[in-house]
Amino acid sequence: MRTNKNMKEIIVKIPKRMLNENEHTVVHREPDRGGFVYISTKRYVTDYESDTIREEMIKGYVEMSQINLTIASECSQVELEAHRMVERLVSGG
């Protein structure tokens, strides 16, 4: 392995799942392991962020569902009254 004064060697431990998922990249596209680590990390972070956002949205919808139900229940009487008013105005009565 060549050493370069501008580079520092680090040891990176990668989960086997990540290694298996990105094996194609290593064997066929990236002769340099550093590129593999970069690509693997980027994919992992992207997947993690997508899952985190999805989970937060689900949690938000669940939390808002009760609030929305309460608002809808409180407004149903007003909606019914408005509907009756429109029917009276349209029918001329």
C-alpha cells in the first residue's frame, strides 16, 4: 500500500449486510476501497434518512388523527346547517 503524506489511514468496520448489498460496486465498479466506503456510507445514510422521515410522518399523522376527528366532529353540525341553508336558498324556500 502506498502512503501519502496528505492522507491518513483509518480502519472502517462495515456491517456484513452493507458489504453484501454493495459487493457489486466493489467488484465491478470501484477498484479503490475508499470509493466503496464512500458509496456504501452514502447509500446507508440515504436509506436511513428515508426511513426516519417516513416514521416521523406516520407518527405525525397518527398524532393529528385525533385532533382532525375532533375538529370534524365539532364542525359537522355547522356543515349540516350550511347544507340546509343552501338547499333552502336554491329551492326558493
